[in-house]
Amino acid sequence: MKKRKSSLLLLAAILILACSCPLVSGTGVNPLAPASPTNTAAAGAPSATATTGTAAPAGAPVASPSGQPVNCRSGPDTSWTVEIILSPGQNAEIVGKTADGTWLKVKNPILAGSFCWVSAGVVTTSGDLSGVAIVSAPPTTAAPTAAAVYVKSISVSISPTEIHVGGCMGPIQPSTVSATIEVSGAIKLSWHFDTKQNGALSIHSVSFNKAQAKDVSESFTPPLTAGTYWVRLVIDGQDLSGMDTQATYEISC
């Protein structure tokens, strides 16, 4: 009987020593076992996209493309340049809106500290929009205004300057009035001569493709009346004050 009990005790000891099961706490977790890393890919979690932007705070109003990628522009209109393209499922925090609510100013989710604008009609919004402020479009940078092209100088002459007709009878030869026009750059000018005897002569145009000087001329036949008369150059839209725009001629008998 004692021999049988000894055998049973020996068998029990062997079983205890051979057992490799770890000790467990009352909660069923081995406190000495290292924590196993979670396999997020196996769990089906979405992969994070690395950006330099910042996520919207919890509860902040956000905008997300309704279905198709959405252009986020530098201002509230389609004439502004596209800064980034928001993909479906991508959120952008709303920080402002136009007065009519048709455009939303959002934080650029790609680049921290910058902003862009999306059309409210192509995004879905969530969160509390009651506190979103009305903001103005960013100022535009006007292109440098090109310097106005102008007439730099004028010189006018007439030939002949003296017309003599004996007895003031007989035909009179035509006179030619000429002018040299100098301009500061490319321009097209409309010009004509005014005369004391004949009034305004025909209107002409002259084109300049750079800063340069060109000659123009016109002929007319003055009435045969003795006296001294003037003829002057007129250029539409140009101030010719102080320039040599006039010449004189004399008719004698």
C-alpha cells in the first residue's frame, strides 16, 4: 500500500515538473509576458498618408470632396490658380467663407500654415459651421503698369514758304507740309494737318513698332489770297504743348 502511494506521489511530481504552462494572474494575462505588437495591416486599418499639414481639431468644421477630386484654389473663384487637389475622403478644416457661402476657405491639409478655397457645391461639410467667419478674397498682385507711350518731339515745315503770283492772277502751285514725329515706344497714331486757309486736311495714321521718329506729309493747294498763313499738325490723344507743331507760309502778288 505504501509502495502504491509512493508511486502516485512520484508520478504527480513528474507531471508538475514537466508542465511548461506559464503562471497566470487572476485576470488571465501573464504579467511577465511581453506585449505583442498589433498588426494593423492584418486588422484592415487604413494606411496613413505622410504630410506636413495638421489634422483638424475634434469638432472643427471640415470639408471633404463629395465624390470626385476637388480643386482647392488660391482664391474664391475658378479664375484663381489651383493650389492642391483634395481627394475623396480627405478632410480640410474650414476657417472662413464668402458672404454668399458659395466658397469655403480651408486649411491646406498638405502644407501647414497655408490656406486654399473650395467651392461649397462640390464638397460635403460636417461639424459646427455657425462660427465660421465671412472673409474676403486675398488681394491680387497687379501686374506692373507699362509706361504710357507718348510723342516726344515734333517738327513741322512747309514748302514753299513763299508763294508769289504777279497780279494775284493765274494758277497757284500746291504746297507740301511735312512733319517729323518722334515717339517713346510702339504706338499707332492718328494725325492730320489744320490750315488757316483750307481748314482740316485728310486724317491719316502712322504706326511705330519701337521708340523712333517717322516723317509724314500732306499736300494742299491754298487759295490765291495775299497774306501770311499757318498750318499745324494735330495728333489725336496726344498733348503736343510746347512742341514745334506749326509752320507758316506767305502769299504775295
